[in-house]
Amino acid sequence: MSLLVVGLSHRSAPVSVLERAALSQDAQIKLLQDTVAAEPAAEAAVLATCNRIELYADVDKFHAGVAELSTLLAQHSGVGLDELTPYLYVHYEDRAVHHLFSVACGLDSMVVGEGQVIGQIKDSLALAQELHSAGRLLNDLFQQSLRVGKRAHSETGIDRAGQSLVTFGLQQLAGGRGAGTPVSVESWAAGKKALVIGAGSMSSLAAATLARLGVAEIVVANRTSERAERLAEIINDNSGEYEGGAASVFARAVPMESVPFELTRADIAVSCTGATGLVLGAETIAAAVEGRVPAVDEAGLSPRTTMTSDVRTALPPTSIGTDDGCPLDLSAAQAGQAVQESAGFSVMGEAAVAGMDAATLEQHAAWVDNGTVDRRDAARRTPDEDRELIAALARTAAALGRIPERRRPETVAGVPLPAPVLSLLDLAMPRDIDAAVHRLAGVRLVDIESLAEASADAPMAADVDQVRRIVADEVAAFGAAQRAAHITPTVVALRAMAADVVAGEIARLDGRLPGLDEKHRAEITQTVKRVVDKLLHAPTVRVKQLAAEPGGAGYADALRTLFDLDQETVASVSRAERTDQDAEKNAENRGRA
């Protein structure tokens, strides 16, 4: 066995790199075709999910295999090899088996214990089988990984160690900042209107999860209308069976062109498509919440951040004010100019700081204090922390009538942040939703990157140790089975050679004793066969046992050398076995169909 895996995941690479390296379905197909066409690889399978890209292959040379697989990954992902290499990891033979089994059990997932990856492994195997790039080794490996993953979920409480990515994302939305007193995800979702963009496996899981949580309506949008209608039909057919969900949940399908309108009605939107570009821009989201956020709160604060036509427009230079070096146009602010006037800012509400990030505000504070600010601290803050800092300063500006001359804004008592009117969950890689929407008041966005940060400190359940033991046992069993299978053709060839020797000696006996009757001939033949079988029994059983142990691969070579077995004869036995196994699998697949 020469199993090799080269890949990158959320554990080895930043989300920005994973996003750029994401493989479309066509790219996966071309990658598999090119891999099996390469000299070091005989088989290939690719596992591409929202947070990992891994290429599995059966190779005859380790170093050449690593170089070839790395080059192919870079070529088909579009990320240069020099840039991609620092983020790649390599596993070989038993370590590669251990890695895939751990992935199947959810131990290597962003959210420990999530079960979605089992379906993704199944899809990867199906694609490799369809393209005939998976041979005996990868078929056995991936099928066994599916069994190991199911065993881990059925025999342990690994599900309690973490939720599926969908559930975890919805929990982050339900418990996010600005939402008031923390509530359960069920209470938060109950009665809401949800929009699901995409109709693939992850989107289907999101729709089922939302139905189970008790949303009132689910709208499915997809570029292929038939798939959207099918998913909506499934939800409606099962609406009364979702445990804990409302029996009155209603689902309908709409074309992608209707998404902007449906966003104006939605409370929750989940997007997971295979698009290579953004599906929802900041302008679309801004239009969707227009008029849904209260215009003015008790302190006179407008909670809606004014958006330009492009929220990513570069910030103004830091010397536009009348005072030397002031980063803000304070004279325009003190003159009370309205926010729509491009010359400056209003002193009232969030308009006083519209279009600026928290780092720029701190730059102003440092200017007031004749000091400096460490921009690295600002870079480490999350978008939500930035937004809170901006909103806090805006509330203070509204209460005081001016931009405060202090580094940390004063808190205005009794003015809570508005609860989001639109909660967005982006599970796509690359992202479907423009990350700039976090600057919109009334909007909360959770995406792959924020999920990775939120799950980094999640406690590990005690059941994880039990799953690790299962993985270790299954890896040992798989390795033993593969090593034993490796020597089987040699044993079969040895017995075939012995049978030929017996047949030759009986034929020679017939020539010497032409008058030998059939009864005596049969008895002699049986006796000779018993002698040969007894002589071969102990060594062939023992060699299988030894071959199943680590380092036992050399016993097959020793057996071939001792008995002078022809290598081509052994290879022909292997080919015959694979043909029989393929026929059995095809028959099994036809039976399932």
C-alpha cells in the first residue's frame, strides 16, 4: 500500500487561501483525470469541502508523488505553487488512513463531531468511481471511512461535542452581539421567514434544520429551478415530521432573480452555492433592510449606517480637516452639515462617523491626545467589535452633540444596540456574501471565517477520546487487511503452481501405468493432493499472519523468491480478483438503483 494525501484545510491555511483555492466540480474532474494520467499515481480521489481540499492517490514513489500532487493542486486551484506550498500537509500510508478516518468521524472538522462530512466523502467516492479513477485501494479506503464515521456517530456521543456547521452557524446568529438577552436557537428561529440560496447538500441540510427549528416559511432559490422545487417539495412533505418544528412550516421555490425581493421579507438567509463570485453584494443587502431598521431611537440615534454606492470605497485621507493633521473634518461637523453633503459629517447620530472604520476613529483619538495608535491592535479586532466601537462612539456623539475627545467613547446608558432585522449565514467557499455587509446596522453576518474563530475555543467532549480509540483500532485493522490482501495473490499463485505440479505428476503416472483403473487413479490423485495441501497449509497461513503485521509486506517477496513464482502470474491473479470485485460492485450498484 502506497497511499498518499496532499491537501490543505482550515487547520493549515487561512480562509482567504482556502477561498481562492476552492475547486469547482469541473476543476475536480480535471484534477482527477490529470492525476491518474501522471506517472507516480495509479488511483486518485479528491475531497473538496467548504474548509478542506485534499487529493488522495496510490503512488509508487513518495517524493515524486508529493511533488506531482502538489503541482496538480496548485495548477487546478489557480493558486501559485510557491504560495500554496506553505499551507499544504502530507500524510503517507497508515498516517493517511488515520487522517481520512479522523475526517470521517468529524475529529478534523471546524465544528468537532459534525456529520455533514460523511456525505461529502460519499460524494467524493462516487465521483472517483464515475471517472474510474478509484481502484481497489481507494475504493476500500473510502468505503471503510464511511463505515468508521457511521460507527463513531452511532457508538459514541461525538455529536454532543459539536453540531453541524449549519446548526453551529445558526447558534452564532441567535447568540450574536446586539441581539439582546441570549436566547435558545429554537426560540430565536421560531416563526421567522427564511431564505435558502442554493439547493445542494449543505443548503438542503440548512433547510431541514430551519424547518426543525420551527421557522414559519422557507423560500428556496436556485439557478436550476427543478432542484429548488424538489427541495421545497421535500420540506413540505416532511413539515409535520420535524422534531420540535412547527407543523405549519411552508416552503416554496423561486428563481434566483427573485432573491433581492425575497430578502426584503426574510429574517434569516442562508447561502451555499458553487458560484465563483459573490451572490449577494452589500448594496443588495442594504436595499433589503432599507426601512426595516427604526429611523431614530430614544437618544436620537439613527442605527442605520449610511452606505455609499460601494461600502468598500477607500477612506478619506487623514488630513482633510481644517486643523493641521486632523483626520476628521470637524469644522464641517460643527457647522451641522447634513450627512448627504459630501463635504463633511453631521454631529448627530451615526452620521457623524459614517464611512469610517474603528481604526480611523482611534487615529482621531490619538490625534486629540497628541499620541499614536498601534494599527496592529485594530487589525486583530473582529468586524463585530469594530461595529460596536463605531456605534458606541456614535451614541456618545448623539448624546453630547460632538465627537468626544477621548480614546474610549463614553457609554450612553439605556440605549441598546438594535437587534438585527436580517441574519445572514454564508456557508460557501468561496464566500457568497460580501463581507462588507457587517458594516450595515440591522444586519448580522456569520461566515466560514467567523465560524472558525468561534469554534477555536470550543470545549472538547469526553466522547472525543472514545472516537480517537475507534479510529486507532480501525486504522490498525485496515492496514492489516490491506497487507494481508497484498500477499493473497502470491499465496493463490503458489497453490496454483502446486496444483499444476500434482496434475503433471498424475499425467506422468498415467503414462507409466496405462492399465491403472479409475478407482486407484482417483485414490492416488487425492493422496498426492492431500500431501501437497498439508505441506503448504502451515507456511501459507503463517505468511498471511506475518504479512498483516506492520512491516510484513516483504513476506510476499520472500515467498515469490523461495518458490520461484513468476511475477506476471501473481499480477494476473490480482487483475482477476479486481475484475471479480468490480463485477460484484457493479451488480450491487445496479441493485440499489
